Amino acid sequence: MTTANFYYYLGDTDEMIECDFNQWKELAKEHGTCQIVQQDTFPLVCGNDVKVSTICLMCDHNHFNGTPLIFETMTFSENSDYDFNQRRSSTLEEAKTNHDASIKWIRQEQKLRRETNEN
């Protein structure tokens, strides 16, 4: 993967494929402007849910040059403590690690809140 390219997509065998704008535009017509890698939803102690979503952004979101950031993991919830936690990454492996780390963070926070509520 070179840093000169801006557009990417996740291939059928999970490899990142560079593409030009015209290829990206055709892919976006078919799949939208991102590809879902993984999504999980968890109930929170407060009664709301939190969703952890990891996507391939399909274009480089590193606005300062360097290694392309083409994956994003975010959390979404009506509870502001968990809403919009964001991690970006360059590889699918890093993206999956970030997804797992976000889930671990939520579970640890929820365990602490349950323990606090029990005392």
C-alpha cells in the first residue's frame, strides 16, 4: 500500500485494494461509501444500548500525510459517556484490535458501574 493513493476498498478475501476515483465511485454506487467490518451492540447498566461499529472508510482519513487511515471504530449510544469514542487505523488487523479494545473498555466500565451501584 502506498501513501500516494487516496481510495481503497476491502476485497473479498479481506485484502486492501487501492483504486482510483472512478473505480471508487462505481464501488460506492454498489456498496455505499463505507464497508462494514464488524458491529456489536451491548446493553448498558443505565438501560441504554451502546453500538460498536468498525468500518472501512474507503478513503484515506489521515489529513497529515503518512500512513493511510482507512478504518474507523466508533461507539454510539444515547449515554454520552460512550458516544463517539473513535479510533482510526491503517490495517484490517489493527481495526479488529481496535474493535475488540472498544468492547473491552465498555465491559470494564460497565463492571465498575455495577460494582459502584451494588455498594
